[in-house]
Amino acid sequence: MNVTVEPGQLTGEVSAPSSKSEAHRLLICAALAPGTTDIDCTTTSEDIDATVGCLEALGARITRTQRGFRVVPVPGTSATDNVPEPVRGALLDCGESGSTLRFLLPVVAALGCDARLTGHGRLPQRPLSPLYEELVAHGAELSPQGQMPLNVGGRLRPGRFSLPGNVSSQYVSGLLLAAPLMGSPVEVLVSEPVESLPYIDITVAALRRFGVSVSEDHVEGPHGGARSYVVGGGAHLSTPGTVSVGGDWSGAAFWLAAGALSEDGVAVRGLDVTSTQGDRQVLAALALLGARVLRGPDGAACTCDNLVGREIDVSSCPDLVPPLAAVAALAQGTTRITGAARLRLKESDRLETVSAAINALGGQASIVNDNLIIDGVARLAGGTVDAAGDHRIAMMAAVLAARSDAPVTILGAECVAKSYPGFFEDLARLGGTYRKES
């Protein structure tokens, strides 16, 4: 499906979708915790549904409710017997969700249930090293990387897992989610500096809500400083009964970016400004670019002011690059986005696709040593953007239509369903005009 968005600034108020980062983690904890858990989660997406489907394949029973999800855990998980007995030999379809694959791979290995994990799109080519090697070193039996289904046999042994800090934080999160299943202490040692650290914080917070404490410390290792995460051997997941998924700062960032390009601004409800989500840094980044930012008890708002290019380090919040790049494309001067090398390993090579989208609409963007350099222009010409199967590229292109002289056509715009199925409906709520073309 292609979508054409007409030029015009957006303004008004929308509600943030539910955070898929939080939803993945809370669903996994609930499926492994004794008792039934109700998860308040107002919206879903293809990625969240992929995690639900995988947990159901393992034997959990998950139903959609008016408020979110009701999770009955994997068989064998009870107050008296906290040893899950998942379906053996299950096929877990991760869709195109890297989070689903990287979280559930260690979990499945810790359960020892001989499962197979598969995926689609670019997911089979996305890397699993060095997590792959660490799992094998601790007893997992895995079929070769780069081929799906990925067969997972053996059983993961507890102990120390060592990872470099400049790889996906999802590897760390997956090991922490698996730790309570291993029965003995687990340490995850991550060399510093640790990129995307806030995403690990989300995992630690989710485990805490299910009764598992994670000790964190700075230690000196043989190759310098490292961050140590320890889950004790007596740790067991326990349901809190009901948990709530917060509003998604990653999705809301596009509307806040649209507000930065709008004289009347955009407000997003349902956001916690104290959230552990790293993408709440969008407010500081937009303020740095010269936008007027307002924080409130139920959300945030952003309005255009004097937009000026800056240098922005995104090593802790790489998913913010597309919305920030949209604002930078229309700011005075040059913006340099650094710490962005891992964007090459997303749903698309996001350095290339962000740059290509801006240039296709008449902007000026280039890549220098894995940094994104954007020279702002007053207005864009409009034109056609290939979303390249990447939900965040499609959403960025729609935001860029705000200051285009001609419509913006987005090829393959259906990919927004990966994280934000209601994106174009919310665009219309903010005054945007679009049409779908099959």
C-alpha cells in the first residue's frame, strides 16, 4: 500500500500509543509468572502481536481484553511449582520483530524446550553475535546463524555472561529476562560505554514489577570498566495482578517533531515524563534544535520556534534519528547526528534510508563515517519516498510533508503497522490529509 500525504502543518492533540518496548517485556514476564496477569495496554502492533504469538506457542494463554491483555502463564508455572513446562518443539514466529527474537532466544534456551524460532523480512539477516556465542558457551545448542528456523536445544546454564557495550542492548535484556528461570545466580557483564542503556533500564524495571531484583554495579574488568547486572539464585517471578504499559515515546516522537514544524504545535497525551524509556530524550533533543517544549503531568507538547542545526549524540536513543532528522532537514544550518552506526542493523540500513528520504524530497543529507549530516532548507519540494519496509522511515516521510510544496507519496506505507497501526488515523486527527493507494 502506498500513501500520499498532502502538504500542511499538523496541529492539535493525540494520545500516545502503548509502548511496545514495555509491552514485550511485561508480556514475557507475565507468561512465566505464577497466576493470571492483566496487562493494561490500550493499543497493539505487529511486533507486540509477534511476542504474544510466540508465548502462546510455548503454552501461555493470552486473550485480548477491553483494557489490554489477560495472560495465563505457561503450564507448570504456579505458586507451588515455579518450573514452567512449555510446549516442546514449538515453532515461534517472531515476524519482523528483533526484540521478540532477541528476548525469547535466551528464554527458550533457559526453558530447555527444543523450540524453533523463525522470522521474516530482514530479521534472518540481523546479527545475533556475540549473544549467540555466549549462549552456546553456557549450554545452548543452536543451529547456524543466518538461517531460519533457528533450532534451539540443550539448556542454558547460569553463571557469568560477558557482552560488549557497543552491541544491541536487547542481548542484555534477553539474558536478564531468562535469568529467573536458571535457578542459580546469573551475572551479565557489559563493557562500558553501554549503548542504548535506557532500554536495559526498562527491562530491569519490568522484572522489578514482577518481584525480581537486579543488582547493578560498576566493576573494573580486564579490558576496562564494565557494568554488572546480577540476578540472584533465589529469584522467582511473581505476578503483581495488574500492570500498565506506558505511552510510547518512540511513536510520540514523530508527533512532537511535527509540532516542532508547526506554528500552533502538537500535544501528545498519555506520556510519562519520568519514564525509563530512553526516547523521552526527544524533548531535550528538540529543545536543543530550537523548538519550544512543554512538559505536563499527562504528556508533552512541542511548537515551532527558531530551529537551528546542532550536533546530537543518539547512542542511547537510536530510534529517535528519523523524527529528529525530519526537524533537522528544515532547521537553519547543519545538524550532525553522531553515535548512529548501529542504525545500519535496523529494519533497513537506517542511515541510508533516512538520508535517501530527505534527499528524495529536496533536502540535503549525507553520511560521513557513520554520522548523519543534514543541511537544513527552508522548505522541501515533495516527491516520493520508498519506506524500504521500515516503519520509522514511513512515519518520518509523513512528518516531512508538513513543509513540502507538493504532496509526499510513501511507497510501502503499510509497514507502519509494525509499531503504530493507527499512525495515519492520528495524522488525520491532527489535521493531516492523506489518501491510500493500493
